[in-house]
Amino acid sequence: MKRSTTAVFLGVVLAGLAACGTPDESAVAPEPTGVADEVEALGSQEAVDEMDRLYQAAQDAGEDRVTIYGAGENDRGPVYEVFMARYPGIQVSGEHLTGPDFDSKISNEFASGQHVGDLVQGGDTSVAGHIEEGKYVPYTPLTAEGLDPRWTEPTNTVHAAAALPFGIGYNTNAVDTGDAPQTWDALKDETWRGRIVMDDPTVSGSSLSAFRALLADERFGQDYLNTMAAQEPHNENGSQNTGAAVASGEFDIAGYYPYSFFIRESAKGAPMGFVFPTEGGSYVSGHYLGLIDGAPNPNAAKLLMNWLFTPEGQQALAAVGYYPTMPDSDGPADFPPMRELDLIRSTPLETVATETQQALETIQEVWPK
């Protein structure tokens, strides 16, 4: 049965997130609050028609769900609630997977031939190798027209609908808001020597991704890495532990800290603040969507992929703290829209494996153990 043409829009966003950079703990999932113009919500009549076609095809094929693997899937429940309100015949479930867990999940399903996953929405290092292995079906959503080339790759197999902002977390009991570092360069100040904790950059993780980008940017490079190594930073195993160390007061500053982890700590009432550097270079990490070859629900998966690039989908992503990637979208919280950012270079997916290995070797030579 074709869905009703009654449109649902994102009427409720995370009010606290928009007001002060942290989410309203009570706003778990945006609820539809009225009727909006469908063309405005989805971007164009062509988009409406294509998504109606995909929805009908999914229903005809008995596809009633989409399963997604990747980084950030424990953040996006409210986003999928908005999608499911518009397309109630499809249930979306995400499973947070990164690194070896991500790789093994997908490889095991290919080895067994028992596919459960439909989509991936992962970071650059996670998805790049699987592109070369042919594990994703090349597909460009109609609604992704105009997407900046930095958020795709030459074969147009994967596309990023959102990017995770990285910044500087700090303990508000130890650091006044006005004194918190505002730029990446400010972390080099002697004030912060021995007071910084971060995800260990000598292994795969968020800090390695950030330093890979900084090493490739002429404003930073090897000199910046050497100076930060001399700051006697403390290495933690994962950004979750980094945030916990600052929230507890063990350390004052969380360096190269993903915004989504800050949101989770804030929701627990942790005494933490967050700075998103907008001067001297901003760093955001794309989360790339790929349609898994052999997906059990391909029409439903394509529908979700298209929806994530619509104005409604982009607004929903911003409401949970991610940067939407479409050119006309606004940023999360009170951050500037991406089109106004001085972005630090993104690593092309076709060279991400090589550049990551080079950065890892460089970091391991100078980084304190």
C-alpha cells in the first residue's frame, strides 16, 4: 500500500543542543508535530516521487526494515525516529561498530552468505577497504546532487550525509569557559602541559584520524605534532575513556575529542564544556553511507539513504550533533554552517589507507608512551 502523502516534519529538535551546545536530556526523539509541505521537507517534487517509488518498491518486496552498521549508530536513534514517522512501514536499527569489529561483522556475513546488514555508515578508514573489495553496490542518491566531492570518492560508491565535529573538551570545575583553549594551536600553550588526555594516537582511533589530517595540512604538519608530543599528554584507550577522565577531574582537557562523546557525557550531568575550533582550521570526520552487496532490504536502504540527504534528514542529523554535508544545511548546536568553516583537509578515500599508515608511523616515532 502506498503511503499517505501527509507530510511529517521535524517539529521538535533538541532544544538544549541548539541553545547551549548540549542536548535537552528529555528530548530523546523528535516527534512529528504537524503537517509541512512535502516538497519543502524532501527538497523537490522529483525527490518526493523517487522516494515514493522506493517506498512502494520496498513494500511490494516485503522489505520492512533497514539494518545499519558503523560508527555513531548509538547516536542516531532520534534521526531514524523522524524517518520512521514519515515512512511507518520501515523500521530502522543501527549497530555501533568500529575498527576490527566493523570489519569482522561484514566479512563474516559475506563468508556465510547470511546477510543481515543493509547499509554501512562508517568513518573513512572503515569503509575504504571494503570499497576496493567490492562489498558495496555503487549507488548515488538522487537527493545527494550538489554534494561536495570531498564527501564521496571517484567511483561514487559511498557518500557521507553527515560528518562528526572534533573539538576540545574541558572540565568546567577546573577550567573557566573563557580560559578554555579555542584553537588547535592553543593546545600547545605551556599552561596545558601534563593536563591533556586524548585517545591514544599511536593506534587506530579518533586522535589518529585527527593527527593524520593535521599532518597533511600545511598550517600544522610535523612541527605541530612534535610540540604536542612535548606537552606530555596522557594516552587513553578510546574517546569514551578520554571523556570519563576529564569528567572525573583526573585531567582538565580532552584533546581532539569527538562532539558526540561530549554529548553523551553531558547527558550524564558531567561537568564538561566543549569548544569547536572555528579559527585556524576546523576538523570534521565524514561518516560514509554504503549499500552492502547482498543487502536483504535494498529498496528500503536506498530510501533511507535518499532521505538522509533531504532537508528534513539533514536537519535531523544536525539535531543530534552531526554536521550535515549538503551545501545549504545549517550546523549542529550553535556551530556555523559547514559552508562557512575553514575546514582542515579531508583524507581522500582512495588514499586513506596509505596516509593513515604513514601518519601512524610518524606519530609512533615521537609520541610519549
